[in-house]
Amino acid sequence: MYQMVHIWRIVRRRLELGSVWIHVWRTGHFLLGGGDEENYPLTRRVQRDIWIHQHPLDCGNKSLKFLVADWETLPGFGIGAQIAGMTGLLAIAINENRVLVANYYNRADHDGCKGSFRGNWSCYFLQETSEECRKRAFAIVKKREAWESGIVTGKQNYSTKEIWAGAIPKQWGKPWSYMKPTTEINGSLISNHRKMDRRWWRAQAVRYLMRYQTEYTCGLMNIARNSAFGKEAAKIVLSAGDWRKKNKKMRTEIEEQVWSDHKPWLPRPMLSVHVRMGDKACEMRVAALEEYMHLADRIRDRFPELNRIWLSTEMKEVVDRSKDYAHWRFYYTEVARQVGNKSMAEYEASLGREMSTNYPLVNFLMASEADFFVGALGSTWCFLIDGMRNTGGKVMSGYLSVNKDRFW
């Protein structure tokens, strides 16, 4: 009646590695942060409904239909575009009452993803449907009559417009019509735009696709947190003195059953800033670090205790310029960064497939956990981060953007 998901995390106490088993019941008990008013409208209901749709009671039912598709592999498609494309396919699957089965994921085709996880999204996040449904789908795709009868479809059955700008599932009504304005661009709250429905849906879909991190992803996050915050956390522990040793005893039930479920430690409050430059100029107005920092200072004016920034960027010059802002403390992943204006594809190739996939996903998840976010809505990556935050209890943190989405 439920799946068992092993989630690894850092436990605050002595920064030891710990783990916890979580029951995911068929009715869908999703670990969403915040109350309903701190998430996009109907988020909990939608996440439950998507899970039920993707996990039918009987995957062997001959009337069950599937949409089987690889993740996009076209040159120039970044991770954000790949995820956005899959959210469109999920919408099609729901509208046509099909189970979406995601197949080959090229960015997981590296030595870090072992065994059956290699080349699969499930290397990083819990798979989109049950193993039983995947086996059933992969069995019937080999049968010509299954394609001819429409029992199974693939990306080739749909136009580019249907995948990228197709109909949003309507069984939940129009919850985007009463979303609270929380995004500011050029000093004004955006109360309405042409793509409200797509913004709401992509947020729901990306939340579902990334709802649980795998052991591999949690390991990446542990390494990143220890690298960025480990010394700071160690100082806090050491500053407590010897009283911890003197009072050490067996862990109580409240420690095991209640406090153990707290999220991994990171210094708070934390602002995430994602600076997108380079070849993105062909799609949006790019902004210098100064514009992002102006917005960061706006937030700090309201929350003076805020002095930490998780900085994510592909550009070395941005990291170098961050040193000019001595009144902020910056954290970032240690990775070779881009110099000059070569394409993102060239930059990713220079890093190798494993690193060019792992470090952006770490930045994405760090940004979704931060207390505040400054980015560029013209970037699909920032658009998806915003969606992940707005379905993770961060709606009322607001979002300050240096530009708007080009389709609004």
C-alpha cells in the first residue's frame, strides 16, 4: 500500500550523516513546506492527484494507456529546457488519461549513476511512475498494434506546440486566476500576465518530478552543504563547550521520532541569487551582477538580519565581482566557471557530463530551500526554481527579478 523511500540527509548533531525512512502512502502524503496559503493554490491536492494518476492500481489493465518518451537530447537544450519539455508531456498524459513513462535521460548517462539508474531520471529523483507500470509500458512499445491502436504514444505523436505550449490540465479549474501577486519586476508587483496558467502548471509539474531526492542526489547535497557551511557549523558546535559531553545520554523518543525529521542545517536567513549571462542574451535581456545586488539590498532593507547569499552562476567574472560586496557573505559551489562568451553547450562539454549535471541540480535545490530568491524570469532555469519554491512553502517570500519572461 505504500512505497519506502530512503532519504539521506545531514543531521545537525555533530554533522553526522543520518538517514530516515519515509512512508509514502497511496493516497499521497507529500512533504510540502508551509501551509496552503504559502503555496500556489491547490498544490497539495494537485500533487496527490498527479501521484494517483501516475500510479494506477493495476498496471496490467489492458485498457491502460501510456505516453513513453525520452528526455530531450537536442544540442543546445539545457537541463531547464529538458524539464520544461517533460512538464508539457505530463500535461498531455493527464489530458489524454495516459501514464507518463520517462525513458532515457542523457544527463544521467555517466559513471556516477550506477546500474539501472544510469541514463535514467531516477538516478536523481524518484521515478515518475511505478516500476510495474514502467515494465508494462516498455513491453507494449515493442508491439506494432499498441501504437496503431493508440494504447501507447510517444513524442513523435505530438507537435512542438502541443508539447511546449499545449493545453493545461483543467480538472482543477483555474487556480492561477486567484494566485496572490508576489513577483516584482522593475519595482512593480505583477498581478497578471498572459501565461499565468503555464506558470502555475509548470510549478506543479516540476514539484512532482522532483518530489523526492534519491540517495545519490542527497549525497551531492551533503557534500555541497559540508563544503559551504561545514566550518561555520563546526564553530557553532565547538563554541558550546564541553557541556554536551557531560550531558550525553541515550537519545530519547522525541529526538528519534520528532527532531530527527528536521531538515539539514544551513545558516539562515539565506538569499539565493542566480545570475544568468553568457549566450542567454539571444533569449532575454541579461543583467550585470550590480542589478541583482541592487535587488538583494532591497530585500535586506526589509530584513536587516539577512547577510548571506548562495550565488549560482556559470560566469567566473560574476564570482570575482562578488568580492566587491564585503557587506555580504557569499557561498557557491567549487567548480570551473566560464570565461568569455562561449556557448553553454561548449561550457558544459568542458566540465563533462557528470559535473555539468550535478552542480546545476545542487544549485537548483539550494535555491529552492533558500529564504529569498533573486533571479531572471527570462531564464527557464529561474522560472522553474520559482515554481519549485512556490510549491514548497516560499510563495510569501516573494521573487525579485531583473527581467520578465519573454512570453508574458
